[in-house]
Amino acid sequence: SQQGEEDPQALSIQEGENATMNCSYKTSINNLQWYRQNSGRGLVHLILIRSNEREKHSGRLRVTLDTSKKSSSLLITASRAADTASYFCAFSHGSSNTGKLIFGQGTTLQVKP
Amino acid sequence: SAVISQKPSRDICQRGTSLTIQCQVDSQVTMMFWYRQQPGQSLTLIATANQGSEATYESGFVIDKFPISRPNLTFSTLTVSNMSPEDSSIYLCSVAGQAFMNTEAFFGQGTRLTVV
């Protein structure tokens, strides 16, 4: 299967702690994206990292990409209760347009106040 | 960016019936995508809807079960036909086009379908 794999499947932390989620994939990619989903609603785009980039920051988010290991990580620093959600990595590959995405299995994050 | 309106937001349907989900985008886009998210699972691409041509279906999805229309560059529909409880899922539309190459994809809020 080309589906991405994420770990951990579930993560529970206290407010203020950092949360790290990992994503691995099997094929070459054009880019890798991270999305958040609250309570089974629509997806909110968090950050996109291109295949020639190694690290990217956006506010409290830090994403790394290691194409040699075919893996990416999402770090959320100083977590808040509002960060409680499911987080998905997604990637496009080959000649696929960005919108045709393969998703990881997701990490459910619970941040306790 | 793109704003996507998807409706209905949720529905409860009887088995054997069909439901058509609508997706409206606030700008013209080349491609629209339909995804399914089964309970507790990740998203799986159903098909790619191109304006002016037949939709392209992913492995495991067929046109008879999930017919798609794409009458113009801002609108698409997905029909879930002859529904069974196994079709209970969240269905999401997404957009990307040439202007969105190597940029984020945008998603509607999803349609939560329950088949009883």
C-alpha cells in the first residue's frame, strides 16, 4: 500500500508540553503536507514542505523532512488544549497534482488542560 | 486560497437509497477530488473530477456506485448509490488546480453520512 504510516496513533500530553508526530512513506514525493481535523470535520492545512526542503516553521509548528529515510515529523511546541485534534500527513507523488493526496493513518492528540 | 461549500453537512439515509453531495468552490479550479473517511480511519481518495471529461476513479471505487458530475469549473457532485451501512462515512471534496501546484489543497467541511 502507498498509504503513509503515522506514529503514535494516539498521544496524550499536558498543556504546555511538546507533541511530536511522525510520518513515513514508501514512494518518492513532490511534497508532504500536514493537516489537522477537529471532531471529524473538514481538514485544516497546517504546513507544506517540499521535497527539496528539510525543515519548515510556522508559529508553534516545526516540520522536518528526511527524504533519505522517507519520513517527516511534526512538532507542536507549548501545546494548548485547543490543539486537541487528529493530525494527518499527506503527500503527492509522481506527476500527481497537489490535490491528489495519499494520507497517513493519523495521530489523535489530546492536550489536557 | 479557495473556499469550498459542501452540502449537506450531514444526513441519515435508508439503505438502498442514494444521496447526492454537492461541492461549490468560490473560484475556478481545474481538478476537484472526492475523498471518503470511514469511521476512525484516514482519508481515501475516491476519484478525481475533471471538467469536461469522465471522472477518474481509484482502485476499489466504481462509477456505478459513486457517479460524479463536473458540469463547470466551480461545481461538482458525488452520488453515493444504493447505500448500505458500510457506506457510512464522511465524504469530503477537495480542490487543486494548476494554480495550486505544490501548494496546499483545500477541503470542504465534509458530509457525514449515516446509513441505517
